Amino acid sequence: AQKVTQAQTEISVVEKEDVTLDCVYETRDTTYYLFWYKQPPSGELVFLIRRNSFDEQNEISGRYSWNFQKSTSSFNFTITASQVVDSAVYFCALSEAVNNAGNMLTFGGGTRLMVKP
Amino acid sequence: GAGVSQSPSNKVTEKGKDVELRCDPISGHTALYWYRQSLGQGLEFLIYFQGNSAPDKSGLPSDRFSAERTGGSVSTLTIQRTQQEDSAVYLCASSLGGGRVEQYFGPGTRLTVT
């Protein structure tokens, strides 16, 4: 069975600080996908990134970066120079290979990030 | 282009009534998913459609829940004889299919059962 754990339920930082959101996953599949979604106060889930299990390259997009390590089953998300607009709940999710549930997402519990001015 | 849309955005209903929630996926997306988000259960998967077909309905919480998709596009999630524990935000997502597995979510329908 697949499982995603986000141990940090809530993080509070001051603007311009760097912050890392942790994500640990469990799966028996050798082919899987990992995702991060952002849920701002408006409520809509916004897709941020997808990584494939066979591609461990880290990725950087502006102030966002992701560190995927299969050896520790982790897919951590770092925001550098945080801004107030980064305040949201962030979800890590896992999808195994296509089956009768398609690429259903198993979500972690989410990390609420509060960035104070 | 247009994203995933859902209607209604909010629905308040009395216990025991039936409700119908609608999802319009992104045009051309063959895969459609329903999820539920509640305080106690987090985000949970309900059902998946590939085209008009739902291969596995075991994710639906009870037999009061049903879903259909027509024309490979619009989907409706129906809850019969609503109960208070059905109160949640119901989210719809779609993906292009094939190797494009990332899902794009709609704004959700907040259902409150009184």
C-alpha cells in the first residue's frame, strides 16, 4: 500500500527566510510519480511539480527547489527567500503505476506554511 | 485555456436529501478523478474515469455514492440520502492521460449537510 507522510503539520517563518517542507513516501512499485501541490487560502489545489521515480535529478524553479532521494524515500521542497504569498497548505502526493484507479493520488496530511512579514 | 470547473461552489442540504455535484474537466483530458477533502480524513480518492468508464468503484465511501461521466467530458457525483458525515469539500481533477499524469484540480464544491 502506498503512503505519504508530512511530519510537519505547521511551520511559521519570517519573510525572506528559507524553509524546507519534508515529505517521506512508501510504495512497493518501482515505477511511481511524486507531486507537490499548493493550496492557498482560496482553496484550489495548484499543481507545482511532478517527478518520475526513475529521474532523481533535483529541480529548481525560481525560488522553489525539490530534492528527490530514493535512498531515503524522500521528496523535500525548499522555498528560498520566502514571501507572504507563499503562505498556504502544501501537499506532497504519490501515484503508482496505472491500474483500475488510474494514477490516483495518495496525499500526505499537508504542511501549513505561514510566512509573516 | 479554461481550467477544471465545478458546480455548485457551495451546497447546503438537509440530512436525507439527494445532491448532485458537477465537474467539467479541461477540454481534451481523458482522465477524471473525484476526491474528498475533510478535516478528519484529509484528501481521499473517490473514483477515477478513463473516458466514460470507471473501472473500480471501491473508493466510494458507501453505496449512497455514485458517479457517472458522459461524452468523455462532464461528470456528476451523486450522493443519495445525505448524512452529516458527507459534509466535506468535493474536488474534481483531470489529466491529459498517456504519460501526462499530473492532475489539475477544480475549485471544489463545499457540501454542508445540516
